[in-house]
Amino acid sequence: MSLDAYTNPDFTPVKKIIFLLIAFVGVIICDLFIYAGTATVTTGGRKRRAVLSERFHKMVQLFYEMIISATSVMSFACAYVVLNHIYTLVQAAGIRSGYFALFAHIWSNWKDFVLLMLICLSCVFNTILDKLIIPLNKISREEKASVRMLGMFYVIFILVFLNIIGDESEYSPVMMYYLGLMVGRFVYFDASFKDFLVAIKNTFMKLPLLMLGLSLSGIFCYIGFEAGFLLERNYYIVGAFYTHLFLLVAVFVFRHSRILELIVKVPENGTKQPEDDETDDYEDGSSFTLR
């Protein structure tokens, strides 16, 4: 058993470049959708262009954060599937000594603790990505927390779909862990009902990003499997994780190249508008405060 069992030898460097270019195109299209949506709700006022730019770049970073979060959570789900598959092979082969036997013993008796450790590692991975590798400085800690919650919904939707189409792996334990984490996020022992409503509202307001991300990853995965870049025998979850790694590379390039900031220029006065410019009017006469 080796890593070759979970990769496609026909996925050559040229094909990987093609797949990466497709990822670039997908991220660009999503950015255009975000710009169109932001432009639709930002109307009127002398500072419209500056406010539009701020909102657009903030929403783009929220979208990037969701891809980062989904990739981090997906890494845990993928690791679980691979480890469980190795355990099944060791059991079927009847190995009683060596490293694989030790692994089978640990997995059989301490699997829950291993899964907990994987969850912690995925959180660390997420923090390293959005703090150091792909720094996202326009969104607050609270906004990151709500988007990370969306990342869990994101992966649960994917796992439910994989169960429906009959993937050979078993995802129920992973989904139960995620559901437990989400319940803990919304309902904790010292939370008031107001805190619960605020958490629900913050997550609900970002559902369009969830739909956009699921559409992007779904189309991207479909292209990968249809083109033969990804193999069904590796489990669909492994292929989905590979696609998210390519999306992550695309996000990294866009974030550090600052292409979007050249196209949609950032206001000269920084990331925060003056107090009297923060309120923008909608077409129906209502107002929206940029926070």
C-alpha cells in the first residue's frame, strides 16, 4: 500500500496545468458573480464607487475564506476515508505484525481520539492558510467564524450527495462529528437566545456564498471525473479533495497577484470608509451600513 493507490498515474503535469487553468476560470467567474451581486445592491451616493469596491473585495475574501475552510474540513474527511480504507485492507490481509498491525490496533481502539486529532489539525491548517499563506485582512474574526461554519455545511452537503450516489465509503461518522460541531457552535451552555439568533442570522446572510462555492466545486469535480483526471476507484471524496487543492492554488495566485485590486481599485483611504460615508441607500429608500 502506498500513496500511488490514491492518485491517478495518467494525471500528467500537462493535464494538471489544464485542470489548474480551469480552476482559474471558475474562480474568475465566481468573482464576476460576486461583483454583479454587490453592484446590484450598492446604489446611489457620491461615494458609490468606493463603497462598491470595499464591499466587493470583502465579499471576495469571504468567498476565499469559505474555499479555504471547505478545503481544511475536506482534508479531515478525506484523511478519515483513506485511513479507514487502509484499516480495512490490513484486516482483510490478516497482517498481525509490523507498522500496519500497529496502525490497525490504534485505529480499532482509539479511532475516536484519532478523529478528534484530525479535526484539531484541520483547524490548525485552516488558520495557517488564512493567516500566513493566503492572508485575508478585510474580514473580521466573527465573519471568519461564520464562514467556517458555512464550510462545514458545504462539506456535509458533499458527503450527503456522495452517500446518495452510492460511494463505497462510509461517511456517517464524519457527518456526525460535523453536525456535533455545528450544534455546539449555535447552542452552547452559556448562550442566550439572542446569541443563537445572531449566529443563525450571520450564517444565513452568507448562504449565497455557500451556493456559489457548491456550484463551483460541483462543476469542477464533474469536469475532473469526466476528463479522467480523477478516478472513481479512489473514492469520490479523494477526487473532491484534489479539486479543492487546485481551487486553493487559484485563490493563492489571485490573492497574492492582486489582480482584482488592479481591476476594481481599492479606495485610497484604506479598508474603512469615513463614518458619514458608511451608510449607502438602496433603490427602495432603505439604508445599509457597511460594517
